[in-house]
Amino acid sequence: MSASSPRVGFVSLGCPKALVDSERILTQLRIRGYEISPSYEGADLVVVNTCGFIDSAIDESLEAIGEALEANGKVVVTGCLGANPARILDKHPRVLAVTGPHATEQVLEAVHKHLPRPHDPYIDLVPPQGIRLTPRHYAYLKISEGCNNKCSFCIIPSLRGKLVSRPLEQVLAEAGRLVAAGVKELLVISQDTSAYGVDLRYAPASFGGQEYETRFVDLARALGSFGIWVRMHYVYPYPHVDAVLPLMAEGKVLPYLDIPFQHGSPSVLKRMKRPAHAENTLDRIHAWRKAVPDLTLRSSFIVGFPGETEAEFSELLDWLDAAQLDRVGCFKYSPVDGATANELPGAVDPAVMDERYERFMQKAAAISETRLAAKVGTEITVLVDSVDGSKAIARTQGDAPEIDGVVNVKKAKGLRAGEFARVKITTTGTYDLAAEPV
């Protein structure tokens, strides 16, 4: 790349789905001959990919835009907050352009308008797997855009539209390129992974000499044929999820499900308008663990939802006791502009919300600590994320990067980042494990 090639800085905020959007934009920028700058000062223009899901994320996005404007002066904004351009322009009228989420072409047009691209891009310098913002050994694989659900606290469908599934052949082709490039773990993401293919009416697909349908279980079966770790995120507990459990028992996909249950009280779930809220989730969980004893379940919950009574919150704590989830996150309810939950009566006092959050996290931490303690003395396979001298940071099959716990490996000489290793668990904490190589 010549010294005169224009340089674009990039800030990526929000969830893994936004991260994949950032990777696509970066890949296309490199294909078109732009260089990527690691700093504001070294960039000719900055792209900020925003999040607009909750108030704290909106504040973070607006702050990041302001920081980029102050440090660089030329800023293009994209992402979920871009679906409400007035919110951005009222605060930062100097931005060059604003686009909504998954708008790669519009971002490229804006960059090209304000920073003309070179006439002779070096296409051959772009690797076949594209530009990635994750370490070389794992990657997010986005299978769809948008969502058909109408949860009362969420505005994602208005930001990202209805469910649009990617053709199965396209998803598997991307997975194949990633595996060929050295990826050892694929993290499957979407807004509703269980609903994959419903908009395509489960269209038939062929890949690698095998016949599939464009649906959740066939996606898992096909990805399982690559022989690497496959981790399922954002899975709603529809009945057909049960069909994936045999693949986990066979070791085709990781025994891990990320299911956003959100609450344990049927009345609160009804007000939330959660899909599958009428399902007996505890019975499902017990059946899943019977079929796959080493299954790891992670979830997220909301406390302080409008109208939440002490009795309903107690139902949530009782549900958590019965479910014994391995990985748990919790959020205090926050109104989002445009969400129908804003119209619900019974706002919970912030002090009460804080107190319930603390009680919830104390119970979740105690459950996590107890479940991890049972692993002391066992030997497991881990994926090494980093090595620093005689210490390494790794993850088990039950740990997704960034959001779950880690395994702190001592006496790690000889271990390599991006490789699998066999370790013995020596001690545990509330969320993390300590181990030594076998």
C-alpha cells in the first residue's frame, strides 16, 4: 500500500452483531484500497459504529462520536443509533454522514464522498476471510439480521427490521473460509438464532455434498461437520431447540446455550411479551441437562421491569434457584425511546431496583461458585486465548469470550495462543477457574 493511501480510523461499539457489521465495513474498505488507522491522529476520517439499545449505550455512542470529532474532525456515523439521526445531529451537527445499522454500502459511499478512494486498490492484500476484529482463532458468524419478536422493552426490530436470514450456503461458505484461515471456534450470532430460516420457509440447501434445510438444527448439524468449536448464542427456548441437544451429546457442537430468559415470573414475562413465555422452561432445562449432563447455560435477566412486585421478584429468585444456571448477567430496567413498555404502569423505585439487583447478583454468584467448585480435580480441554510467560488465559467449552469466565493456567510454558490444551482444574473462584497443564 502506498504512503499516499487514505487512512480510515474505526470505532466499534455494541454487541457482537455490530462487531460483524464493523468487520464487513473494514473488509470492504481494505478491498477498495483504504488503510486502517489505529489512532485518530493517523486517520484522514473516522467511522463510528454505534449502539442504540439502552440509554447507557446511547450515551457511550454520543460520547465516542464527540471524542472522534474533537480528535479528528471528520466523522461518519453508522449503527443502531444511526436509525435515529436526529438524536446524533442534535448533539453533533458536524458529523459528515449518518447511516443506520447493517448499511455497509451507504457507509462506503459516505467515506468515498468525503475521502476519495485510491484508483488502484490492492485487492490481493485482503485475506479471503476478510478483516476481523477478533483474535485469529475465533470469529463471530452472523446468520441473520433483524427480529420478528415484539418484546415490549426492546426496539431492535424498529432499528434493524424484521428477520432476514442469510442463505445457508452463504453462511457455510463463510464458515469454511474462516476455518481454512485458522479459526478454531465459531460463535453463531443473530437477534433470534432459533428462528433462523423461518422467513425463507426453511428453503432446501446443498453444501459439501450434503442436503440441508435452512433451519436452526440443520445449521448446527452443518457447522458441526467442520470439526471445530461451534457456540450458539441468542437462542430462544422454542420446542425445536430440543433437536440440537443430540448434536451436543455427540460432540458436534458445544454443549452451551445462550438463552435470554429475562425473568422467571410468568406475569412479568407476559408484560414483556417474550416469545415462548408460556413454556415450562424449568422442565425444559432439566430435560436438557438429563440429555447433556455437561451442558452450560448462560442467560440475562431484567430486574425492576414496570409493575414488578416483590412477589414477582421472589418468583425470579426461586426460578434461578431451581434452574441453577451456570452463567448469568443482569440489567436494571431502563426505558428506551419508542419501547411499548414505557406505557406500562407501576414504575419501580430506583432504590428498590438497586436492592433487587444486588440480591439477584448475590444469588447468581453463589450458584456460580458452587457449580464451579464441583470441577476441582477434573481434567478438561481448553482453548488458549493468550500466553504471557508462564501464565495463560484460556476458556472451557462453557466460556464464551468477553462475557463468561476464564481459566487461569499456571506453568503454561509450551502452550500457544489459539491452540487447544488439556488442563487439570486446581482451584475455583466465583466466576473463574485456575488450572495447570496435564
